[in-house]
Amino acid sequence: MAEMGIQAGRSEEEAKGAAAIWSARAMVRADQEGITPEEWFNRALAGIQREDFATFESEAALFEPINADVDLDAEVDVVDIDLGQYIDAQLSTPEELLNHVKKVISKEGRLSADSKARLEISSNSTAKHFVWSSWKGQTQEENDARNAALLSIDDIVKNAVLIESFPNQDTKKSHLKNVHRLYVPLQNGDSSYVLRVVGHETKDKSGFTPIEAELFDLIVERETPDSQSLTGSPLSRALPEPTKNGGSKITIREMLRGVNDAQGNPYVFEQNDESAKTSPRGAFDPAVRIIYLFERADASTLLHETGHAFLKDFQDFTDSGKADTQSQSDWSALAAWLGSDGKTALTREQHEQFARGVEAYLREGTAPSVGLRSVIEQFKKWLIAVYRNVEELNVDINYDVRGVFDRMLAAPGEIAENRIFYQDGTQNDPGEEDYEMPPGDEEDFPNREEYLEAEKAADRIADGEEDAKLDVQSAETEE
């Protein structure tokens, strides 16, 4: 494992640190299935490769949050927002805009162009937020486009397509289940825009087909480089005369070029495009079980992609029917956290949430076992350097999920032992000479010697010493 990471361009320290995490997971999973750590490892990971993202091709790789059923080459209609002139141009005040939107988009809602979402407005407070919300950093021209689009809200919703869906992570909005992002291309004279339509799916309306969501916001994503701005302040006077350019189409790929997803990465990556500067750092392809590291890979990348691999293995294990009671309980806790029923295939965003959760867990620096303390303390330093603020990871780990992560990397006895060390005030990983029985009745740790032998062998696996695998198997046999 360590050698794979080094050959893929990571430092020896990073590669060995990741190998220690994989070794810890291998010990836990081998015990659960009655196989050797090596057998589990070979099944869970086929390799780590360094790749040039510009030439990388993989349909199954987990790095792109676009919903799986989106066809990037499908065509969508470009909406000419000037066609909203049939609404009296005097609807220029915020209150008049509000009344217009409420009249057009009622509780019955409007169906999106792809028939995947029905968007509605069911309350006055929701309508106010939708109409009056602002997006920091938008130019005056973009605000003009947004307000003009409100006058054509019927056409906007009917021509929007669903691109990205992800579970709500805002703890202050506990009534929400999922957040959906739809997009529609706009044209106004010589100016063209991409508009994001945000829909909130509440828990009481989850599970419907098509999705039923409240209109929450309209955000102008970008203006094409050579376009000219709209004239006037936001609806302070009549809209510009229409050019009637309607009827044009573009592909979803073209529409999303230059538009970022919920994590700030471009939806579409093009070779020799400016977006290459913000291309993914890595990817995990579950079809071939390979971790790919791209040009922008940093100290967090291998850990993030490891999270993808662990989740794939976890789901496969529970689906196999061989999972023990604790593993089944852990999967239920993870599924609830991810907003999944635990049975259907996980979305890309749910995979990303788990992988970010692994990063957040390691960033906290609290190891589940004595043997992993120094390794996870180093991970904490690296991840704090990458994510100065934990909020950058956009994920909250609750008590149950933190417990699942502990059990992913340590056996119950190791977790109990680690707690005793913490209770005694020991904050550093003890050296080999300090490996002594913790205070208390020795009967509580009858396999201490065997555990230490297996732990040291796992460390040697992490360092690339293949012969250590035999020591691990021998120690397990003796137990």
C-alpha cells in the first residue's frame, strides 16, 4: 500500500500514513469475515495510480457530483427572457414582483423540462425569499438578468433541467431532506447567462416522483465573456426591447461549462480549459477499485479517496448478508446520516459526503486506538493545513457516525484500551518500551500480548514489509 502511494507521487510519510489506516481497516474487516487482512485488502483495492486529468477517462469514477441520469450531450432550449414583456413593464417594485411570482407559481407548481422535478411555492415567506434573496458578488448586470427572469418565471421553470441533488447538511433546517440544483440557459439581446434554480425538498414530501420541491432561490451563475450588460438598474424602467432570438438550443455540457457544483468544482472539465486549474484532486473508480491521483492532489486526497473505497466495501459487505449485528447497525446509522434508505444505490453526493466525513473525522485528530494515535495526529496537522476551517468540508459528523468511524478502524478491545489511556491523561502514542497492561484487572485484557503482536505486524505491513503478513495470521491463529 505504501509503495503504491509513493509510486503515485505522494511522499513517503503520506503514503505510510494512509497505509496505516488501510492496515487498521484490514484488521477489522478480516476479523469480521474470518479471512486474512491480505485477502481483504486485495479485494478492496487494486491499485493507486497517478493520472493526467486532461486525458483521464472513466464513467464510474467518483468525483463528479452531476446526477447519474444526466445526459451531458442532451440539448436544452435557451430561454429568451425578453419574451417576458407580455407582463406589464410597470411590475418593477419588489412587492409587484412578489405578487407576480405567487400568481404564476402556485402550490400546484410547475414541472421542469426533464419532468424530474415539480417546483412550487406554498407559503408567503418562501415566496419572499425566492424573490428578494440576493447573492453576494453578483454584478448589477446579473441582478438585472435575475429580476428580468422573475418576470418570465413560468418559462424559467418549464425549461430548467435537474443537474445536482444532495442531502441537506444545514442543521438549522432540520425539516429539509434534500437540496436540488436545476439550470437553464438564458438569452437577453447580446447577453447570455446560466441561471441556477434552487429547490428545497422537505422531509414530508420526500420520495415522490417527480421530486416535489419548494422554489428557494434564483442565482445568475455567469455571463458569457463577450456579452453586453443589460441596461438600467433592476427593473427601474421598462425592460429592453426584445430581440426574439428564441428557438436556439445548446447541450447541457455547453450550458454547464464554467459553472461550479456545490463543492466549488466545475461540473464539466475540458482539456486546455481554465477550469483545469480547479480540476479534481483525485478519484476512486469502484468498477476497477483503483484510486487515481491527479495533478492537484494534496495531503488530503489519498484520505478522501480512501473514504470512497471504504464506503464501497461497507455497502458490499452489508448487501452480502454476511454482516454481523454491529456492522448492520453501523450501516443503518451511516444510511440515516447520508439521507439514504440503506437499500438503494447511493448518489454521488452521498459518496462525497462520506468521503468528506472521513476527512473531518481525521482532522479532529482523535484516534480510536493507541496504535493509530501518532498517525492520526499527523493527519490532523496535514488536514488543518489544507482546510483551515472545518466548515470548508461542508459536513457535520454526529455522535453515532463518529462511533462508526471508530469501529471501522479499531476492534472493541482497542477502543476500550484507548479510552483508558485517555482517562489516564496519556496524550502521546506510547513507545514500544511503554507497552504495559493498563491499570485494572488483567482479566479485562486476556489477549494483550497477541493484540500487540498483531498490531506491530500491521505496522510492518504499512511500512511495506510483506513478511509481516504471516505474523498477523499467526497471531490471529493463536487467539
